[in-house]
Amino acid sequence: MNNIKKRGIDKSKLILSISILLTSIILGSFYYVSQVNKQQSIERQQRLEVEQQRLELQEKIKWSNREYIAKRKGECYDIYLKERKNWNNVKDFSYSEVRDVCIIKYQSKEPAKKGEECEKMLKSIAEIKDEELIDIIKDIYFDCLNNWFSKEF
């Protein structure tokens, strides 16, 4: 009988120990999962904040570029007015964003070229990948068609 009591006590101690161990494992697992979720949430929030900052910076750069271009176009118009005041052959002006230059167009005193001569300039554009060079060739082509010449400021 004494032997059975010892086994019963040992058995109840074993069950209690296993129960405590299982409870600890279960609670620990829940705690671990909640910490992992919390960490993932923090990382997700940080990524969103970084992305928001990147977008804000891009927007600031875009507005800064627009302000610069508007300023340069205004300066270009002022140059055009000054040139027009000084010369009677000033015909037009433009601002090239690609090259960041003001282009003033003047009427040429040379005889006008035929359309075919001007067309030869455009044939080379197809193989060119450089935007700046394409912009220059287009300007030369339109100057040719209108019998103008250009000066860059």
C-alpha cells in the first residue's frame, strides 16, 4: 500500500511537472509569436515611412526642377526681348530643357535651302540615341526650313 501511494505521488508530481512544462511551452510560443508579429509590424511601418520620405523627396526635386525651368524660361524671354531690341532679324526664341540653353532664332540673309537639303539632316536622327544631339539636329532642321540661324545663350 505504501508502494502505491509513492507511485501515486510520483505520478501526480510527474503529471504536474508535465502540465507546467506544457503550459510554459504554450505560453512561451504565444509570447514568441506575438513578438515576431510586433517586429514585423515595426519593420513594415519603417518601410512605409522610408517610402513616404522617398516620395516626398522626389516631389521636392520635381518642384525644384519646375521652378528652375520656369526661371530659365523667363530669363530666355528677357534675352529674346533684348536681342529683338538690338536686331531687326530676331524671329523666335525657345528654351531647351535637354541642353539647358536659351535659343534665339534670327532670319538668315543667305538664300533659303530646298526642303530636300533640310530633309537630309533628319535621316541621321534614327540611329542617334543621345537626346541632346537629337535636340540639336532638330533645331538645325527647323532653322533650315525657315531660313533661320540660332544663337545659344
